[in-house]
Amino acid sequence: MSAALKEWPLWEVFVRSKQGLEHKHCGSLHASDAQHALEMARDVYTRRQEGVSIWVLPSAQITASNPDDKGELFDPAADKIYRHPTFYEIPEAVGHM
């Protein structure tokens, strides 16, 4: 990797396919700015015209949860039974849901 490339920030690339409704992470690349990252992402990740939308964002701007904190982060949702429709009775007039 060239010295200039190492100085460029790292960008994360997300592409939405023609069949999909969501953007999916495709990979990372180094680029000088956002427009350059979009152009490079188009060339690298949508060569076969499979994408309809590209998102790029600086990797440094991503904030992620720590896997060691999963208990305190995700477990509290389990005690909110009203979020799960398992105790509702569906009237017969509604039919199959």
C-alpha cells in the first residue's frame, strides 16, 4: 500500500441491491474524501450494476457496543412482555395473521 493511500481515511461501504430494501455492509476502502469514497465504492463494489444505492461513512465515526456488555445492553428488553404479542387473543373475525 502506498504512503499516500495509508494517509487517506478508511471508509465503510454499504450497498443496497436491486432486490433489497436495506443497505448491507460490503467492505472498507481508503479514500481522500466522501465523493472519492463514493466513486471508488461504485467501481469496487458495484461492477456488475447490482446496486441501486451506496452509502459511505468514515470508519472513525462508527460507535459500536462492546460484546462484553451484551448482558446489560440487551437483557433488559426481555422483561418487557408488552413488546411481545404472545398474550393477546386474536378475534376469529380477524382470520389468520
